[in-house]
Amino acid sequence: MAEDLPSIITKSVESSTKKLQDDISTLQEENRLIRIEAEKLSCNLMMAEIDHSRVEDAMSAELRVARKEASDLRQKLHLLAQDKIELESKLVPYRLKVADLEASIKVDAAKVENLEKRLVNREVLLGKVEKERNDAVAELAEAREENKRTVAELAQVREESKKVAEDLVQAREKTEELKKRADELG
């Protein structure tokens, strides 16, 4: 009976130590996976920011071109309106030219309207892109917080593992002491 008690204690301590080591390994693997996921999210965010920057640059260039076209068309519209006034002052011989200029003015006005609609659509799209970027930044921040919590849990498990190891050493010393006593009595 005296020999069984130390071996039971030893087995129990070894079992606890193995379980804690398994828990530490599991937590380390989870931590590694979380870090990998955080790196993926960071890469995705960086790619999203690069894409956002490209889209923003392209949209800015298109916006400048559209504004230039709109400005040119407004200037042309203004010039056509002035031509119309001059032609109306000359009356009858120029009626056909006036009609042509009016048609051209309508076409140009439709183009200006279309360009203005495109500008509005691009501004809406730019807002959506910015929202998606902000969402990605928020997800990355959440992943970083989760990683911090996991690191803290891992540190706590390591601390508990050290305590168990110390308890194991003490139990082994007591076991050795009990074995010596048992040998002396036996």
C-alpha cells in the first residue's frame, strides 16, 4: 500500500503535466493560427488600400477629364448660344443654321447632363469603397485584440504550468522521502 501511494501520486502528477503541456501546445497552435489570420487580414487590408488608391486615382483622373469635358462643353454651349443670337439678328437667310445650332446645343446639354450623372455615380462609388476600407480596418483591429487576448491567456497558462512543475518537483521529493521511509520500515 505504501508503494502504491507514491506511484499513484507520480502518475497523477505526470498526467496533469502532460495535460497542461497538451493545453499549452493547443494554445500555441491557436496563437499561431490567429497570427497567420491577422497577417492575412493585414495583407488583405493593404491590398484593399492599394486597390482603393488605384480606384481613387482612376476616378480622380476620370473626374478631371469629365470636368474638363463639361467645361469645354459649357464653353461651346455658350459660344453656340452667342452664335444663335447673332444669326437671329440676320433673320431669314440663316434660319437653317439656327436650327442646326439648336440641335447641337441639345446634344451638348445631354452630354453635360450625362457627365454630371456619371460624376454623381462615381462619387457614390467612391463612398462605398471608403466604407469597405473602413470595415476592413475595423476587422483588422478586432483580430489584433483577439490576438492580444490569446497572448495573455498563453502567458497565464505558462505561469500555471510553472506552478504545476514546482508542485511536481515537491511531490517527487515527498515520494522519494516516502519510499525511503517505506524501505526503512520494510
